[in-house]
Amino acid sequence: MYSPTAGQLTINEWPTLGSLIDSGKRVLAFMDNQADFSQVPYLIDEFSNMFEDAYGESSCSLLVVQPSLCSDKFADSQMSLSNLSGVD
């Protein structure tokens, strides 16, 4: 399981898929509540490291990634997570 070097990483500090595969660490675990890097470094705090688009989109035309759970200022520095609930 992947364990980051810090509790919060910018988008450019994350390993690539290739480097994860090469290292044999193919699992990333995120928690949305009470993740504590100092105690359990492999459980990554979700909202310190990524933003989500709106939940429940069901049309491909609506799948435009926009920060909804954090400020727009994070959109250029954090990973995005897309919530899909069945695409037309």
C-alpha cells in the first residue's frame, strides 16, 4: 500500500501510475474523516489532497470537473475525484 511522504501533497508530488506499479504499491487509501498522517500515514486525508465534482451526475455532458467541496483555488494544485452514479 502506498504511503505518502507528507500528509498533504500537491498534484505534482503524487507518484505516477507507472511508478506505483514498479514499486509494487498499487493501492491508495483515502479517508474523508479524521485521517491522521502522524498516526497512520497510509490512510490519506481525502479533502487535504483532492477535490470532488458534484455527486450524482448521470449524463456525460454534465461531467465537467469543478471543485464543489473546496475552494476553486485548489483546482490547479489537487487531484480531482469524479463521482458517477450511472452514466447515460
